[in-house]
Amino acid sequence: MAKEIQSQSPPSSTANGITFSSSSSSSPSLSMMLSSTNAFSLLSKGWREVRDSADADLQLMRKRANSVKNLASTFDREIENFLNNSAMSAFPVVSSSSSSSAFGNEIGIMKKLEPKISEFRRVYSAPEISRKVMERWGPAKAKLGMDLSAIKKAIVSEMDLDEREGVLEMRRRRDRDRFREFYAEGEGEGSFGDWKPIRSLKSRFKEFEKRSSLELLIGFKNSELVEKLKASFQSLYKETDEAKDVPPLDVPELLASLVRQSEPFLDQIGVRKDLCDRVVENLYKCKSQHLWRLPSSQASDLVENDNHVDDLDMRIASVLQSTGHHYDGGFWTDFLKPETPESKRHVAIVTTASLPWMTGTAVNPLFRAAYLAKSAKQSVTLVVPWLCESDQELVYPNNLTFSSPEEQESYIRTWLEERIGFKADFKISFYPGKFSKERRSIFPAGDTSQFIPSKDADIAILEEPEHLNWYHHGKRWTDKFNHVVGIVHTNYLEYIKREKHGAIQAFFVNHVNNWVTRAYCDKVVLRLSGATQDLPKSVICNVHGVNPKFLMIGEKIAEERSRGEQAFSKGAYFLGKMVWAKGYRELIDLMAKHKSDLGGFNLDVYGNGEDAVEVQRAAQKLDLNLNFLKGRDHADDALHKYKVFINPSISDVLCTATAEALAMGKFVVCADHPSNEFFRSFPNCLTYKTSEDFVNKVKEAMSKEPLPLTPEQMYNLSWEAATQRFMEYSDLDKILNDGDGGKRMRKSRSVPSFNEVIDGGLAFTHYVLTGNDFLRLCSGATPKTKDYDMQHCKDLKLVPPQAHKPVYGW
């Protein structure tokens, strides 16, 4: 028997559905057996006596094996588990109705098992057992295992077939009773609502209903999930000290921003821009009462700075930047604007005319390029139109033509250097253009922006932006360039009103000018005077100067007068292109109306033009004292001796001839008109409001001597001062002097603007409409100006338009 116990057989086995295992888990406790029946209590008492006897024997074994005390205790627990499992397996808990029928069999089984257990106690109590256990299970062994299969076989062998079937039947009844108890499926308990899991779920819902919403929120707020989310967000965004110092936008700032964003809509319903500006200013004054909410540095800036629009833009940009917001453009904008990693910026000046055509849009951009290039902070490119030889013959004076762009560039540079006195280091580039006889203007052919390399597309100055973009069909300027400035030279509405059906044409041109300047100028539009159309994003500033040669003439005349010499030996003169719109209509009307008041006053008139014959015929018909002479350069020696320059024109934006006459120290008699606002600060400028006042000013100028110009007045007329004003009003001084290496705060990239969305939509609509040849011709475009022709390709060495189609940048 001992040998069988010591043999290494599997730790568990099964026979007739009854399982015996040395490591099986404990069955339900003895308390459940005691509550079953009285008969079962007698059996349990007998088993308790057996267990007590076995415990005494085991205590003796533990005394003999002191070195393996822990192993012996483990062995004791296995014996106890075996006894308990055997009892539970042989005598399951059954109902009172079935217990009496199996009672007799249970007693017989116990009687048969008793000698086997006694034999088990005798064998395991022998000294040899302790010695063998110690030899086999030394300190290196971590687990004690016993083979109890022999006991199992002994018990099974003593049971007959009927007894086994009875045990199996009792086991099945026990399992069924336990199932009914858990699922409440006994007699009278068949409803699903009484199922134990359902009852547990209902109780939990009742507890949830008793809890208040505040307790639920507090519990959710303190939950582990919320804490993990907060930690994740804190790791993604760490608020800087600067962000903490930026207060949020208050109500006046939000309202001011709303008014500014709504300017396009308000303009369409008749609310003028100046009224919107006043509303924004008043809102900012309201904000000044709450400066205590701002940091001291920001509050002082708002008090000292009166530019409310810039303050508002920077406030919104700073708040958005403090929240980590970054705006990279809108639906219409190009996200891939060129970066400018180099410290030196590039300025491209695009104009609508070129020398030798002596017009303002040819001369003034040329001087601007020269004086901007004089600074080493930026490189400059002047982009001018190239005309085919047939158009050159119509435009350039004295039948002067050029066979190549290089030849015309040489002429331009020579003319410029003779007048400025220094070598200007800038590049001259040409784009294809065509001359319109009806409009007496040059229009671009094709996409002008493509003739500026992308690497140089940084800052664009559009001279006459409305003229350049009337029929522009190509990439949007604001998409290709980082900063686009427009300069308005001409009062087109005034010219158009003088034509047939001029009022209707002026109405449409007014809206088209607003359209194209909004679409293609993203920063500011500079108006030389208040005589121009009030355009979006526009400010008034004279950014033109005079040729240095005129200032030198003025200095020479002042020296002659200081020596007591007669500087002015001639009377009055007028100089200008001989077309009715250039002031000739006003001049003839004034001279005719006050012919008797002026007495023997004679006026010399210098000029050439399309209306020369008609002007001279009208003067002769009225027998006016006007002496018509061939046109001359204003710096010509023949004009130095005149004392009074008369300019009655009200169609000019800023008359260059008036500035030149003042620079030479002459009297100027001109109308009290917005185009002459800049000249009023000069004492030699005499303005009149009525025709009678005109007579008085002419007599005053003829009877007095002009005052010499002061150094400050001479500087204000110079191109150095004009360039400084241009840099300031166009914000180029901030851009070119920015030393942050491109890390400055860009308002256009920080603030999503409703205006930008509108401007982008206008530009896209304009691009679609100008792509239709029929609509172009109906609106007055020069034929075949949608793209350049083969002659342009030959002169400028371009790719034929069939092989290179301009692509819009959306």
C-alpha cells in the first residue's frame, strides 16, 4: 500500500464521474451540510471524529519531522482537503424529500470506508514515512505533491453499481437546486424581473437616481479619465508667460472688429468708410476707460498711439497668437507664398509707360526705382512695357524707335543719370504691351506677373493698379508677392466724364476700379491727392518728388537774386499736353470771361497734343491773348526766366509741372482743388476759388517777387523726402527694417479676415470674366491683349503663347 502511494502517477484521475484530486479547490463549507437534514448531521459527526483522529496522527508526524515543518503542514492541509472533498463528493446536499431514500446507502458506504482510512492513518504514521519524506523533499524542493489515487481506487472499489448511480443522481439534483436558487426559477419564481442579475441592475439604477447632478459632475470631474485628458492637453500646449499677459478681447474691441469686417457690406448700402472709421475710433475711446485691465506697457501704447486701426489689428493678432492659433490663408489665397530667407529684400516696380514717352507714369516710377535702389537694404527691378515698332511710332516723340529692349534700356539709363547725378543700381525688365489709340494708353498683353521671377517676388509696387489690372488675366498679385502696394496716378473718372455718355461710363469704371484694387492690392493703395477716386485700403500721400535738376535751377535763381540781379525777365506761361482735359478748357473759359479785367495780360502756352488745332482755333475765335508755342521740356533754358506759372487744370491728380515750377522759385497760380492740397504750404503757391479770385491772384503774382525757398521746403519737394514718405505710408520701412529674420507677427497670417474672403472671390470672378474674349472686347479691351503675340516673342525672346499658357494660382 505504501509503495502504491509513493509511485509517481498523474495527480488526478476520474472514475465513473467522481473526481479525486490532491489539489482540487474547496467545495462549499460545512455550514451548508449542517443545515440540510438531521440524518446528515449524524454522518457529519462521525466524520468529525475521524478527522480529529487523523489530526492527532498528523501532529505526531510533525513532531518527528522538525526540519520539514513547513512541508509537513502543507501535507496536513492536503489530507484535510482530501477528507472534506471526499465527504462532499460522496454525500452532496439534497432536499429533504430525497435525503431519506439515500440515507441507508450513505451509512453502508461509511462503514466500508472506515477500515481503509484506519489503514491510511497507520501507514502514514510509521517512522519510515518521515525519513523518506525528508530524504526526497529536501530544502531544494519548492513543492510537495502526494499521490492519492490509491485511496480513490480503494473507495471506488468498495462501491457497487447501485451506490454509484445513487451518488450521481444526488449530484445532479444538487446542481439543479443551485441553478434554481441563482436564477429564481423555483416554484412561484418564474418571472424574468426576479432574476438575480436583473435585481442587481435595478438596485444600481435606484442608487444612481438618488444621486444629485452636482454629485455626478463632481464624480466625473474627479474621475481618472478626466485627469488623464487634462494631463494630455497640458502636455500638448504649455501656456507661455507672454500668453498669460495677453488679456482677452473685450466688447468694444469685438464690436470695432465687426464694424471693420463689415466695411464691404456697409459700403454697398451707402455707409462711407470715414463713418466706419469714426465708429471704430469711438469704440476705442470707450475702451480707453478700461485700460486698467491691460498690462501697463500695452495701456501706455494705446494712450500714445492714435492709429486705432493698427492697434486693433495688432490686438487681435496678439490674442490669437497667445491661443496658439495660426492662420495660413483662406479659400481663395495661395498657401505657398515665397519665403525670403535672405536679409536683402526685393522690390518690383510695375508701371504702365516708359521713356521716351514723357508722361507721369513713365518718369515718376523711374525716379522711384533709382532712389529706392540708392539704399542697400533692398534690390529693385523696374518693370516697364515693351511696344512693337509699329506702336512705338505712335507713342514716342520725334519718331524715336528702338529695335531691342537693350537699346531702350540704355536710353532710359542715360536720361536718368543726367538728371539725378549718380549711377542707379537697379534692374530694368520688360513685359509685352500694346497701345490703344482710342484710350491713348498702353495695356499689358498677357500675364504681367509672370515676367517677375518667383525668387524675386517679394514686394510689388503697382503704379496705377487699376490701369494694370483692368484686363489682367493671370496669377493674382497678392498670391505671388508678400506685400503689394498700389499708387494711383490718374483721375480716370474726371477724364471719362468729359466723353460722350461720360456719366454712365464713369459709374461703371468707378465700380471696376474698386473691384480690381481690392482684388489685387492686399496692403495699401496710395493716392497722390484727394482728387483721385476713393478706393478701398487707400490713404492720401504725395509720394512724388521733383527732378533734382529743377532744385538746382531754383538754387541758381536764388543766388542771382541775392546778388541783386534780375532773375525773372518774363511774365506768365502755361505748359502741358495740349488736350482739353489737361486744363485748356478751364484756361480758355477764364481768359474769355475776364478778358477786360486782365487788360493787357499775355500768356505763353507750351504744348503739343491731339487737340492742339481745336484749342488754338477756339482761342483765335475768342481773340484771347494766348501765344501758342511748341512743347518743351520744363527744364529748358527758355523757361527759366518766367516768373509766374498758371495752371487752371482740375483734372490732374498731382501736377508735376506745378511742383517743378515751385522748385525753380516761381509763383504758381492754381485752383483751390484737392489736387493742389500738397502745394498750399508753399508761400509762392496762390490758389483761387472763383474766376474773380483768379484775376486777383494773377495781378498779385505779376506785381510781386516770389520768396526764396527755405532748405526745408526744398527738401519736401525732393525725391529723398518723397521716398521717405513712401516708405512710411506703405509700411516698407517696417518690413525692410525688421531684424527678426522673418519671425515678425504677420497680421494677414494671424487673423482670418472676412475682407480677404471677399477680395479672393472678387479676384476669382475677375479672372473668369477676363478669360472670355467676347467680354473683353465688349468692355473696351484692346484686341489680342489676352496674350502676347509672335512679334513680342521675337523681340523679347519669349516662348510662343501656344506653348506657354498662364495658369492662375488657385
